Amino acid sequence: MVRFCTKMFRILACIAGLAMAFTLAPSAAMAQQFAFTISTNNTPLDSAALEALSKEVLRRMGRELEIVRLPSERSLVSANLGEVDGEGLRIAGLSQKYPNLVQIPEKYIAIQFVAFARDKTIVLDKGWDSLRPYRVAFIHGWKMFEANAMGARIVNKVDEPEQMLRMLENGRIDLALYTLADGQALVRKMGLTGIVPLSPPLRDVDMYLYLHKKHEPLVAQWTQTLRQLKADGSYDRILSSVQRP
């Protein structure tokens, strides 16, 4: 009798396990179906802001977020081809060059683009034209600098920000072009006490998210949800949580 009960218990346990598996399988498939992939090559602080804000937007829209990290140019191309669902954060107006991308019209964050230097006496009071006498470096695929900094005396494109800060430290360039907040954080992390951001900034820029055109029906809802985050205080709370000034 005990052996029979044990056998029946095992059979019932097996049936229960199979039932649970079939119950969970649709949920897993549903989660995969509703996952929204966003590609980025932003700096650490900007990436954190992108991820945190997009995660909350998508949560309110009943979807999940997956972040994909790719080199800058590849990230845009991948989004334009529809290999990922969205791409950011980027300056406005990129839809002209990447026609399959639709810009979310509501600003995500604002970024200060600056030049870092060892020589604190360098004056950049004429904006982009101030770069002409200097050797500069910036990250390959950063459209802001590709559009405005190519008139410098020597232009170096690098893959990682650490590269150009080392080049600056070793005297191989005069200016490293980057974002203010992340640049200051990286300078501290690398212990480069002689490198400082120059003032004024080269440009203050609003940054946006782009969706592949197949998701154009979501643009209005995404925009409205992002505005709700700003209106109910969630936006400021989220940015504070990722330590973005």
C-alpha cells in the first residue's frame, strides 16, 4: 500500500509539473513578444538615464525593455535596418540620414558637449570655429562632432573615451571632445588630475530616442507617457537615481 501511494504521488507530481510548464510557457512567450529592444552607444551616465526612463515608459505601456550595446555607427545602422526596435540617445534630425528612424519628439535629457584639455588657457569662445588650430579626438560615430568638429587642424576618431583621454594625457592631442558629466567622472576614475573641461561648452543639446518606422504607431503613446513622467515627478526621481546632474 505504501509503495502504491508513493508511485501515485510521483505520477501526480509529474502531472502537476507538466501543467505548470504549460501554464508558464505562454507567459514567457508573451514576455518575449512584448520585449522592446533599444540599441545605444551612449556614455555610462547617459545610458543609465536612457535605460531607466525607457524602462518606466515601457512598463506603463505594458511592455519590457532590452538594452543592446553596439558601436556608435553600427547602433544607428542596426536600428535603421530594423534589427532593433529603437536607438538613442541622439541629437534631433537624424531621420534625414536614416529614413527608417522616427524621432520621439519629447526630449529625454540635455547634454553639454565640451572639450577637455591639459592647457587651461585655451579659449573656445567662437564655438566650433575655435577648434581649427588644434588637434582633437572624439568617438567614431558621434554625429554631433562629425558634423561640427571636422574643421580642426587634426582630427582623430577613437573607439573608446579612455583612448582619447590617454592621448590627451600623453600630448598627442590638444583637445578631447566628450560630454561634461561623463567626462568629469571618467577623468576622476582614471586619476587624470591635470585634465579639465573648458568653458564655455561647445554646445548644449537636447537628446532624443528614435524608433524604427514599424513602430511609428507607438510614437504618440510613447511621447505622452514620457510627458506624464515629467508631470508626476517620476522623471526627476529617475534621473536622480542614476546620479545624473
